[in-house]
Amino acid sequence: MSLKKKPLVVVTRKLPDSIETRMRELFDARLNLDDIPMTAEQLAEAARTADVLVPTVTDEITAEMLNQPDCPLRLIAHFGNGIDNIDVAAAHARGITVTNTPKVLTEDTADMTMALILAVPRRLIEGAALLMEGGDWPGWSPTWMLGRRLGGKRLGIIGMGRIGQAVARRARAFGLQIHYHNRKPVAPRIADELGATYWDSLDQMLARMDIISVNCPHTPATFHLLSARRLKLIRKDAFIVNTARGEVIDEETLTKLIESGDIAGAGLDVYEHEPAVNPKLVRLAKQGKVVLLPHMGSATIEGRVEMGEKVIINIRTFLDNHKPPDRVLPGML
């Protein structure tokens, strides 16, 4: 029987039972069974005591936490794809490895994006709410609850990475014309497959689209990428869908433009100040002008389990003195 001490792994949120069970088998795993988000002080304590920290998107891992004296932390195995909540540069400077869970959430997030692309122009939530709330529905009418047709409309995708391409494939099946803005064009074979038109100017694309889908990560370069100036370029009959990060859009300006009728509506799964949701957006949702979801884009059982499995693989590979498959470096941001 081995008496070798297991590494201390601190998990900041409740994970699927199968993942937590496996972690307990492999590591000295300290779990968060109550699923109450850790405070900054608790996260700092975890960094001060753990060999491995497993945070999630709700946890801000700052340079101050990582620069504590005698910090034993060697690995941050992030349970998530986006890493804007982790100071990767500070971790790298301290010799702390950072990993994430890429490629797992692509299909789930693309499904939710497409659901919002359908729901907003066709007024699905507004119609369903009328019946659920016991509203007075007089029956079918030729002019009642009219929405917008999808087929033939132009979809402008901001960020043509894995998720953006998955959204494009779904949207093309619904007859949408695919346009996109990215740091650089995708490979010609992908553009041909998707029938996608590339715009190097985001401003030019925004002014011409019927629906705009935000699918880029949140980085310093994409903070308020859809600024007040750019939002005002969007047509009055256009819709915006965001399943990426709330910080990419100037939310206050977006709200004002929808209120004034200068943008037709929006479907949002993420918010600039999560978990707080702008009360004005909630009011617009009650008026049927926006569809709001509570950050559900990747919320499938299969997706969460696969994320946990990736976390375990990254931890085990690192502890075996090999490079984890999902290592994140500062230059990758």
C-alpha cells in the first residue's frame, strides 16, 4: 500500500457527482458541496494552501492572490474555456501552470445561440408567456404576434472560431446568409463550406446585417468591442444575440437603443455585470423586446461532465511531470 501523500486539490464550486467522486479517488480533493461561491479571502486562502486550484468562471484569480509568500500552488486547472477571470501573466511569472477546457462547449453554446437567433425574431418567449400567464388569447389572427422570417436574412458573426463556425453551420441550414468579422479570414475550405463572406471592417459589417451574433472571447482587446459608436451603426430592424461574454457589448447603450427603437431587439445569455442583470433589460424582456437567459449556453449534463474529465486529465498529466494538453500561456490571450 502506497503512503505517498496525495496532492491537495481545492475545487471552488459544486461539480457533477461523477467528477467529484473521481477527484476524491485520485487526489486529496476539497470540494464545495454547498456550491456557495468563494469570497476573495477564501480564494486567497485556497491559493495559499492548495497544490492545485480548480476555479470556475465566477472566480476572479488575481495577481495579489498568486503572489502570496510561500504559495505552494503549482497548477490552476480552470473548469471553463474562457480565462479572462484569471491573471494568466501573473501565474506564469510565478511558475504556476494554467489550463482550461477548450472544445467541449462548442456544440452546446452553438445550439443555444441558434435557439436565441430563432427566439428573438419569431417572438417565441413573448408568445409562450402569454399562455403561461393566463393571458386572453382570442385565437389565430392574420396580423397578430407577427415576427420576422429567418430565411434569406444576413447573419453577421463576430468571432469565427470553433463556436462561430458551429453557429454558421446551423444558421446556414435555416437559410441565413453567413457573414463574419474575425482577426483574420478563416481557411478558404471553411469559408467555401459555410458560404461565408469575410469583413475586415467590423463597422462595415454591422451596418449591413439583419442579425448579429457575438461569439468572440472577452479579452482587453474585445472589451466593449460593440461600443456606443458601433451599436449606433446597427440597423433599426436588426437583432443582436450574445452567448459569449457580456463585457463585449456596451450594455447600457444597447439597452437605450432598444428602448428607443433604434435596434429591434436582443437575445442575451450573458451580461456585463453578472450575476447582476440591468433592471432596464428585465423591463424590456417583459415588453417582449429582448430574450434573457441566465448564462445557460453551455449548461448540459454532457458538457459539464466532459469539462470535469478534461480538468482531471490536465491535473493528472501535470502531476506526472508532463505538459497538460490544455495549457494556457499569456501569449494565447
